[in-house]
Amino acid sequence: MHSATPNPLPRPDLPPASELAPLDQPVRDEGHYECQRAESVEWDDVFASHARFSQCLLTDVTLTGGEWSKTTFADVRLEDSRLLAPDLSASHWRDTEVVRGIASGVQWHDADVRRVHFDQVKLDAVNLRGAALTDVVFTDCLLREADFGGTKLTRVRFPGCTFEDADFSRARLTDVDLRGARLHFKAGLDALRGATIDGGQLVELAPALAAHVGLRIG
């Protein structure tokens, strides 16, 4: 059953930017970065598995490739940045904002994402297979060829988003609100059980739903 009260937008617990120390050392495996800020940097093919970022502000940062598996982002704001095919598999995200920017070809499979807000982000061919998203909000995002196969979504909202060729095959949805989004799925319509849509969306989805169950419209 859809909750009468939507989950609030997550907000990271960040000190003022003036109190954050510059992150001027190399990012590395198992590194711990707390109360720091990075701006206009490029991290290409960085190996940062098991690293931890807490209470950090990352602005105009470019991650290209690299190994970031099992990295933790807690109380982080990532804004105007580009994630270009990094491996973020099995990473952990808590109380974090990802604002504007691009995430393209990101390997987010098996990630644990809790209380995270994606705001005005273009997500292109991201792999979220097997991930767990809990209390997550996507606002005004473009999700093109996003792969939610086998993903567990709990209390997730998509206001103002556009889906293009999304795949929800074998996804598990609980209290997911799709109202206010433009929907186009290439697979996984049967997994939308547990989601809430509005009447207009139902009309738009009707041909795909009919084809899915084998109905012919004369």
C-alpha cells in the first residue's frame, strides 16, 4: 500500500564549505577523507576500493573509469560532476546528494543506497542490477537505458523524471511512487507491482501492458 506521507528529501550533514579542508592528497585504496572539499579535479583510472568519504563536498569532479568498489559516501554532496564509467559496485551511499551532472555507464550493481537524493542528474546506461535503494528520491532526472534488473527499491520516488528504455526485470518494488514521471520501459513491466502511478500514466502504459499480457486491441 502506498504511504500517505512521502519520505522526506535526504540532506547530508555538512559543515559550511569554509570549514572544509582542501582534499589535495591522492585518493587511494582504503583512504579515509573526512570534512574535506574537492573542486574542478579529474580522477582518472583511480583505484579507491574500500575508501570512505564522509562530510565531503565534491564540486565539478570527474571520475573516469577506475575501481571504486565498496567505497562509502556518507553525508556527501556531489554537484556538477561527471561519473564516466567508474566501477562503483557494492559501494555504500548514506545521506548524500548528487546534484546536476552526468552519470554514464556507471557500474552500480550490488550497491547499497540509503537516503540519497539525485537531483537533475542525467543517468545514461547505468547498471543498478542487484542494488538496494531505500528512501531514495530522483528529482527531474533523465534515466536512459537504466538497468534496474533485480534491484530492490523501497520507498523510492521519481518526481519529474523521464525514463527511456528502462529495464525493471525481476526488480522488487515496495512503496515506489512513479507519479509525475514520464515512463517508457523496455522490460520488466510485471515487476511494477508495488508501484503507484496516476491515471494519465496508466493510459500511456496501456498499449505496452496489453502487449505484455497478450491482449490485442481491435
